[in-house]
Amino acid sequence: MSEEWIEVGSLNDIPKLGARVVNAPEGDIAVFRTADDGVFALRDSCPHKGGPLSQGIVHGDRVSCPLHDWKIMLDSGTAVAPDEGCAASYPTKMEGDTIFLSLTANEGCPNKD
Amino acid sequence: MKERLIVIGNGMAGMRTVEEILKLDAEAYDITVFGAEPYGNYNRIMLSPVLAGDKTIDEIMINDEQWYVDNNITLYKGKTVVDIDRKERKVIIDDGSEHEYDRLLIATGSNPFIIPLPGHDLEGVIAFRDINDVDMMIDAAKGDGHAVVIGGGLLGLEAANGLMQQGMKVTVLHIVDTLMERQMDSVAGKMLRKSLEERGMEILMPASTKEIIGDGRVEKVILEDGREIDASIVVMAVGIRPNIELASKVGIHCERGIVVNDTMQTFDPRVYSVGECVQHRGETYGLVAPLFEMAKVCANHLVQHGIALYEGSVTSTKLKVTGIDLFSAGDFTGDENTEELVFQDASRGVYRKLVIEDNKVKGAVMYGDTIDGSWYFDLMRDETDITDFREKILFGQAHLGDSGHGDENRIEMMSDTTEICGCNGVSKGDIVNSININKLLTLEEVRAHTKASSSCGSCTGLVESVLAHTIGGDYSVAPHLKPLCACTEHTHDEVRNAIKNNELKSVHAAIDFLEWNTPDGCGKCRPALNYYVMCQYPDAQSDDSQSRFINERAHANIQKDATYSVIPRMWGGGTTPTELRAIADVADKYKVKTVHVTGGQRIGLYGLTKQELPEIWGDLNKAGLVSGHAYGKALRTVKTCVGKEWCRFGTQDSTQLGIDLEKMTWGSWTPHKYKMAASGCPRNCAEATIKDFGVVCVDSGYELHVGGNGGIKVRVTDLLTTVKTPEEVLEYGAAFMQIYREEAHYLERTAPWIERVGLAYVKEHVVDDEANRKALAERFHYSQSFAQDDPWEARAKGAEKHEFEPMKNINA
């Protein structure tokens, strides 16, 4: 499968342990930056009640949804047990400090809305 | 190569320790477990319900065999460790095999004590300790015989009840004249006796057994006074002894139990021990909650985090007999230094006794209605000064203004459909099912699985009661050992002290210094740490916006559809035509969906997108309107009435007082939201007596009320003191706010804080000690000199742009 990479900004645009939003045709995508500068992208919608994950607190490899505190794994978009569900995750890659995003969601999660 | 951990004993304490180790660092050890019983790990305290037929063996299994496989743990079932070679660091098994260890954990539990009476070794004389005993009892019950239970303590009565449920006729023999004398006083003991006898149990006491007779198998029990009782089975339930046989054989220091230090280490530094077999600070424990505390501490040291300490447990007890609610905790007998508060209503079957020393709860016994048990237990653990509510304390927490669940005081009587958690719509039945299906044992686990008590927390006491009731709760926690969150073992108070004493001036400095077990905390602890650091070092510019909840980061309140609200400040509830026009203009310009007057006397605009916020704030700023902090753990509003300027009843200028209070306190961050009010007369139109700090003007001056709220649990304020001048109101107001800021736990409002520390404590530090009051007020004003910047102004001018704008728009 060929990826279409879209440049969305630079690493420094996102605060450490923070997130920014990319407005995309299918809906907003949240782009996260972890403490060790890992960059991850998820559909900006919690599998629980659609809370904007981009507004949550990022810690370790996960983000806490601001509405009801579900924890979502940044790499896979799956909810941390015992909660169940997932937010679609999107491939990202870095070239230097530039962040690229693919709009083709990773396999395995039906929740793309 | 990984270090090898060998666990001797496959019971609750040992496996809880293993679970805690796996949670902290799954790769820390190669783990091998030896268990003498031919089962996985089961919940021993649930044997009574199995005997009574309320539960099956499968239902009480905690870790089935697959669990050991999934976690790469080698389990040897039905294998007994017969020797330990401490020099060569290996254990020797009954089949002759040897296994080497780097660390050893002894969790051999306890043995039932069998009185060496003549006939104690006859067939049919058993203890009540494991699945095998329960199987024998159930078998014996098939013949409809007569059972004799020796021992009228907790275990004995549970066994007797179970055998009765199985259809046997049961006689309980107890050596003293009070049932469960270690958990209850004689009044409660009598009530319990009456209710058990009504169910058909025969109880003989004081009754001392002389011998058990029979031809190979038990037939009769003979008492010292000559009475004879037919028996097809005899259950000895007179107590347990720590199982120290193996440890003492290999020379590990033992007294009554295996002696351990506060890190659960024995006198051999490579050998740890947890559970009923240990003796810690002279105490041995036979209840489940202390075992869990020990397991946590032990695991913490085994994975070499090395920060947790076990400081002993205060325990409480409940009897697992369906339909009987009794609770006891602490020292309930008292001595010459204590007093007793007693409530007794024999016809309702309700009895409560509290033992008080120096106005602090030392112990409690309750029979019939035990819902307040967890509250008394908290008061005991927190050593709360009860002076100011001691005349009401026996009536329970409901009578202290908690209107939440006042009438729902018997878990037993509740139907399965009764809603326990109103925030998340969780019923009693949901919780009980989840506890049974998912084998939940702690409040945290119940919260994770059911969401009950995970939002506002007002039902926490009820959820704990349901948990205790369902798992048979000797449900308790060690004193002062409630960690701030799962990232640490430290309590709120320990964290605050560490920040203060070690100049920790940022969230990350605190996380590093206190050796959090996560690299950057979690959504729970980071906001707390951020607040604690800011409160301690107001001049350090430590504020970390990524450690703030979204509302405080965006200076607006996130709504359920991810839009935001904007609420400008209206000083003391006053406004002007110019301000109102500006608000109306903004509402038009941004097509605000809802304009609403809030409960705090101001106007809210709802349904705005995040991107619009800075621009709206700029427009409002032009008319002189600033942030109302309606989104923060901060000073919210000061509600006022129009006072003597207009009102014919007004005694003082409450409006100006409100404005002055708000001008003094706006912008301050607090552990939780903080609301004030000033009423011009005792008619109290501003509702000052349900605020964190409320002023009621009277002809002679000003009454100062504290610790109220109108929220989840309505709590009416306590009267702090009465003062003469507005200047004094401001000084007390600043001092009270500061002591709350400095000492309350994050997310603890003034109401629960005051209930925890006691009003007497606050009076002592704010009212009686003038120098301290002035020092508190001064620290408050110093802190305010850094806090009183309108956050909207800076952001309207372009600060923190990244917070409000998307990184990229690829819709085009």
C-alpha cells in the first residue's frame, strides 16, 4: 500500500507532553508529542463519548480523555483495560524535525468517526 | 540472566505480592511458586459463603492456572518446601528436588489451632481453613446430622451459619460469655446472639469442652460440666497461628510470627515474608486488607524501588453472615482515659458505640446499621478532632448535612436496582455482579470496572460498603497510606512536605526526587503536583501548562460537545450597562448559542469554539471585563446581596464587602474550586452558609462561616468566629484561604477538608493564634502578587497561540 505523506508542521509546534489538531476532511486528527519526542496521530475522538483527545493530558505512552478520563494508548488508539474501544490511529513519520502524516488509518480499528 | 524469585505459599498474600511485582516491572524476576494445596490461588476469606452455598469454588478463584501460564510463572501445586539452604540459596522440595533463588518470599500463612483435647484426632473433627475442610463439612451435612462448632469467634460463627444453611442442626460452644469478644462488646454480642438464635442456632456459653468421644469417628462432645451433645461433625474454630515452622527450622528469626521490618524483610536480607505468617512491630494480622498493604510494600522493595514502608494497619471487621450487619474497628473496649458514646435502639436492633480519647475516635462497634462504619473508620484513621460535631456523631454522617444518601443506610436491604452512583448510573446489582465476575477486591478495581465512585466521589462510602458486603469485607487500609495516585507510594501530605523541604520547584523536579514509578506521572498526579509546587513557590514561575487540565490550560470550560464557555467576572455580582452591552455585542458577533445567568451571579456564553476564544476575550477586555476563572480550581465568585445601601433589612454594606473580597482573592489557585458570599443580614439572601467562606452581616459586625458547599453533598458551614470590622473580615478571609491552600489535598474542597482536620484545628490556627493568622494572610498576599494577571488579556494579545489554533488545516 502506498502512503501519501502530508507535511503537517514541525516538532516544535507541539509542546512536549501535548497535542495539536490537524483539521482533515474526515474530521480532526490529534497529533501528540511524548516526553521523548515520539509523535503519534489519532482520530480526535474518544471511543467512549467522542471527547477531543487532543485536549487531554499526555503521560507516558497514553493520553487521558478530558471528558471522562478514559486512557487511550497513543500508538494503537486502543483504550486501556478495563475500558474497551479504540480511536483510529494514523501513520506518522519524521524527517528531521518535520512531521508527516498519512490520512490512511492503520488497520484494526473500526472507530473512524 | 534475570534474578530468580521463589515464593513459598500460593495464597492470597503471596500472589498479591506477585501481582504487584508484575504491575511494577513484569521483567524483574523469573518467578516460581510452590503451593501445598492442589489449586490455583483462591480467596480464603470467601470460604464462608462457599460453605453457606452462596458461592461456588470457581467464583472465589482469584488466579486460575492460565494466569500463571500467561505471566510466565512456574507453579508447583501440591508441592511442599521442606527445607531452605540459605547459604547456597536454594529450597528443597518434598520430592527431593532443589531450586535456587536470588530472592525468597515466604508466604506460608497460618494454621488453624487445634485444641489437643482427648479425641481431637477422631475422624470428623476438622478445622475451617481450606477448600478441603469446606468439602468435608458439605459432605457431613448430607447426612442431616448435628454439628458442633467449638469457638464463637468470627470464623466459628461463619462456619456455624454455613453448616446451618447446609441443613444441619448446629450447636456453638464458646468459652467466654460474649460472642466474638475480640471484635465486639457485650451489648452487641447479646444482640448478635439473639439474632443467631432466632435463626435456629444453639449457642452454649460459657462452655468449655472436656473431650470428644466416638469409635473411630466422632459421636459426642462432652463438656466440663457433664453435658453431652451429639455430633456427627466437630469444627474447631478457636483461632489461627502464624505458620512459622519452615522459617524457624532454617534459623530465620521468629517470635509469634516471622519477624519482618517495615520493608517486609526478614532477618535474612534475601528473604522477605508477607501475610498471616509475619509479625510486624509486634502485631500479627489475620485479615485481608493488611495483607494487601504488605504485598504492595514488599513488591516495591523486590523490584528495587525502595521507597514504600509498611507502618502497620488499623483494621476493621465485618461478619459474613447474610442478614446480619455488624462492624467493629480499633480499640472498642477503652480504658480509664477514654469515654464512650453509645446509641441503642433495641426494638430496631441498632447499636453503636464509639470509644473517644481526647476528642478523637479510637474505636467503634456497630450492630444493625453499619453504613457509617467507613466514616467512623476514616475519622479514626485521620485522627480528626470531633469536638464540633460530637453531639451529632452517633447519628452518622447523614446528619452532618450530607443530603446525598441519608436514608439509604442498609446495604443488605437495598434492591439490586438501587442506584448507587448517580453520576454514572451504576446500580447495586451492577457493582455486585462486577465484583463477582471480575473478582474485584479493592475500591480502585471497582472504580475501574464499573465507573461507580469514579466521577464526583460522593458515593464512595456506599461503594465501599457494597464491596465490603459482597466480598465479606474486613475491608480496611493502613493509616496514612493512601498514595496520591498509582504512580507513587507517597501520600498527598508526604508529597507536599517533600516539595516544601527539598526546594522542589517544578512538577518534574518532584517526580524525579520522589522517584515516581512512571516517567511523567499521569492525568491525576500532574495537576496536583503543579498546584502544590505553585502554592509553595508562588515566585518560581513553575506553572506547567501541560500539567493542567484542559479548562485551566485553555482558560475556558470544556463542554460535552468539545465547545467552550466564556464567563467574565462581575465583581461581587455587580455590573454596568457598558459591560452588559459588550456581552450582548459579543453574543451577537459570535452567534453564541446560549446566554445564561450562572449560579454565581454572572453571565455565561456557551457553545464557542476554542479558536474563537482569544478574539472574544479581546473584545470583552476592551469593555473592562476579565476572566471569571469559572473553569478553574480557583477563586470563583463572591455572591452578594445589595445590603444596607438598598435593603431595608440590611445591617452592613455587604456589596462593597463582596467586591473587596473578590478584588483581594481573584486569580488565586486553590486545591479545588472556592466560592464566597456576603449577606447583608441574617436572612442570608446570598446563601453565605453554603460557601467555602461566607460572611453574614449582623448589626454588631460580621459572622464568618467556613467549609460549606451546595454541591454534590450539601454541607452547611461551620461558624468560624465573629468580627467587628470589614478589615478583619479581609484578614480572616485571606488567612483561611491560605491555610486551606497550604494544607488541603488537591481536589479536596473545604467541606471534606474541615471534616478531616476538624473545625477545632482551623480555629486554633486562624482564630486563636493571631500571629499565625497574620502570617497566613501575608503569605496569601505575597502569592497574589504573582497570580493577579488576567489570563485572557495575554492570550487575546497572542500568547500561547499553539493552544488555540490548529497545527494545520488540510481540508482545502
